[in-house]
Amino acid sequence: MTGTRAPGDKPRVLVVDDEPINLKLLADLLRDSYGLSVAKDGPQALARLAADPPPDLVLLDVMMPGMDGMEVCRRIKDDPRTADIPVIFITAMGQPHDEARGFAAGAVDYITKPISPPVVLARLRTHIALRDARHALSDENRTLERRIAERTRDLQRVQDVTIRALASLAETRDNETGNHIRRTQHYVRALALHLRRDPRFASQLDEETIDLLYKSAPLHDIGKVGIPDAILLKPGKLDDDEFAIMKTHAQLGHDAIFVADEGDHEEIAFLRIAREIAHGHHEKWDGSGYPRGLSGEAIPLSARLMALADVYDALISKRIYKPAFPHAKAASIIREGRGNHFDPAVVDAFDALEAEFQDISVRYKDED
């Protein structure tokens, strides 16, 4: 799109005609109100259009030797720099099929010869005003888009800070470290990026969803804030009653996020995914998990990804009740869980990503 005029500048008009008398007639008519340039043929007109600043409107004779007005108009419209400049044909041809050819070439109007000065002036005022209005609307749209983008970035920053704050709250009450959160969100993203190559998962794992999975993963254990310290921080193995209470953290996490989303008329995708992960990351493919005993694809994909990421990281990490397992042993346990604990497709993705999992575990390893 060509630039707009500075305030106070005259609109710029290029007049193209092979007859000197016609050029003089139009120049005398327009020079007081417009910034004029003239061309005597098609090539000269295109050269004028290539200069800065380009005109705001072109008055173009149709019948010219060599390159006629139809071809000049088509070239104007084919060039992105000049495509939005309105072209008005000036011609002695007044048949409907002639006008149809002109409009097909990209002209916005026709003025027939012999010209009527009031008609010429009125048509120019109308089409330049329309072009100015389009430019003003386009400028307003760009300003609005910029403001929307800025507002969206602000909201995303608030969302990210909120996630980190909530995840940090869960960390303060758990033996697990902040690096566990970082590792698992990177595992989840790696699995999702790999699985989206599979037609079975491509529609569920677009770029936006993968970004939301990455951002939501840190909230998978947010429900642990509701578990008593005596159970959450117990150095030994939990008894059956204690474990029953510990398992409620999945429902507690779901409920906390649900309350945050309650009352909105439209579901927020981020909160939906966070809720799925918190609620379902202890479900198992064969239905033996908790809290709902879901099985197979009834378990949300987000939770199936988180389940493997969470278990793998727990296996390779030192806990009060266990030493850190080497990657080979952890990977073997993950594979043993294929089809019972974990979605087979997610385990297959893990197999393909072993080196990346190891790299993530080293990059975000816990401090000794």
C-alpha cells in the first residue's frame, strides 16, 4: 500500500494521454487543486508510478499506441506498491462491453470524451476521498491490532506469573523441587511435539494447544496444597489410610481450578487443560488409576502425557523414600507400563525421545 499524504498536501494525480491537447486541457483544469504529473504513453506512465511519492489517482487514456490503457492498468494492479491506486479511464469508447473490459482490468470509473470539467472534478473528489477513507480505516485497524496484541501479551504475562505463583505455592508444601516442574513441562512438550506428527493426534495438538500444555503442566500437583503436612511430608511409606488421603490431591486440584473457571460463560482453554492434567495424571490406561478409574482414550490426552512425564521424573529423582534410578532402569519401567499404566502411543513417543528426555533431565537437574 502506498503512503498517505502529509496534512495540507494536495492530492497527487497522474494524467496519461498520448494527445498533447488533452494533457494541456486536463492540466489546466486540475493544477489549482492537485499535485500533477503527466505522461504521454504507457511506459512513461509506469516510470512516473515507480517514483516517490506515487500518485493518489491515475487518469488514464485507453486508446494509446503501443501499450494501451488496459495494459497499463493491469500492470498498475499487478504491482503491490501501486495496486490500491484508483484508476479512472478517459475514453471515447462508451459501449457497455468497453466499460466491462476496463473494470475487469481494475479501473474504478469511466469518464467519456469529450470531457465535462465538472464531471471530472466530481469524480476525482469522490475517488480520492474514498481512497483516503480506506487508508484511514486501514491505519485504525493497524492501531487496533497493535493494541490488541499488546493487551494479549499483557494477559499472557499475567497468566504466566499466576501459573508460576500457584506452582511455587505447591512446591513450598512438597518435597519435590521446582526443577521437577520444569523438567515435566519440557517432557510434556517434547511428547506432544512428537505425537502431533501422528494423524491420530494432529488435530488435538496444534501449536496453541501444545503451548497451553507446556504452561499448564506445572499445575499438575496443585491439589497437594490441601494435603496435611503429616502425610505430604512423611519420610516413610504411607499406610493405606494415608495413601487414600494423598490420592485426593487429584480431585482437590481439579476442584480448585474449576472454581477459578466457574461463572465464565465461555470455557477458557488454559484452565480446561490445567484441570484435565491435575485431575487425570494418576489415571492409568487399563483403568486401575485414580481418582475416577478412567481407561484408554477416556483419559484426556493432556493427562496421558503428564502421567508418563511425572512417573519418569519421579523415577530418576531422589526422594526421601527412594534413591534416584538411572535412566536405563526408569526407561525400562516406563516400557513395562505400556498398555497398562500408559497410553501405548505415548510410550512409543518416549522411546523415540529418550535422548531428549535425558538432555532435559541434565539441563534442569536438581542441585545436590
